[in-house]
Amino acid sequence: MTNALHGTALTAVLGAPVPKATTITPGQTEADVELWADGVGASTGFWECTAGTFTSVRDGYSEVCQIVSGSVTIHTDGADPFTLVAGDTVVLPDGWRGSWEVHETVRKLYVMIPTTAAASADDLS
């Protein structure tokens, strides 16, 4: 099924904000809208999170993120942190672990790719 979102990434209507489950900053919330999913793990949509810090893990899937607004410092376990702002892109591969330090409300376009889908993509070439 084809899904179109009219307007811009900045004005996309997200779901109601909910408490961020892995936050270490009281009061931090997140909201999202899924634009498409294949039913077996791959999906894309917009996600937004308020200022604060939360832990994060990518197990069984990789994620590609395009920052639409705001700023965040990504702390990867065992590596130097780096800051992302609007227009920046990051890939968090399967097995990634770390934390997100959100400086100002951040919005991203995300694509989730299950590890099994990445392996089967070789069959298509």
C-alpha cells in the first residue's frame, strides 16, 4: 500500500505524547506516527522526543534516522559522542547500544530495517 503524508516533516501530525519508557530524565515524552510497515518488522515514520536523556538499544534491526528539527548528542557505548542537528543522518546498526541526549525537542524521520530483511536483500540483486 502506498501512503502519502501531505505537508512537511515539521508539520506532520504525530500521536499523543507518552512518557519515554527508557528515560533517565523525569517528564521526558515521545510521540510518533508510522507511515508504513510491512508487517514483519520494516517500518518508517516520524518520531519526536522532548529534552532529556534516555537509553537505547538496537537488537534485531538497524535504524536509519534523518533529523528534521532539534538537536541531540548520540552517546554510543565505547565510542566518542557526536551531535546531530536538522539535516543530519545517522545509521544505528543492529547491536547498537547507547543513549540519546536531547538538547531541544528532536524530530526524526526513521526507517527500521530488521536484520533478517537486510540479509534477504542480497537475494534481490
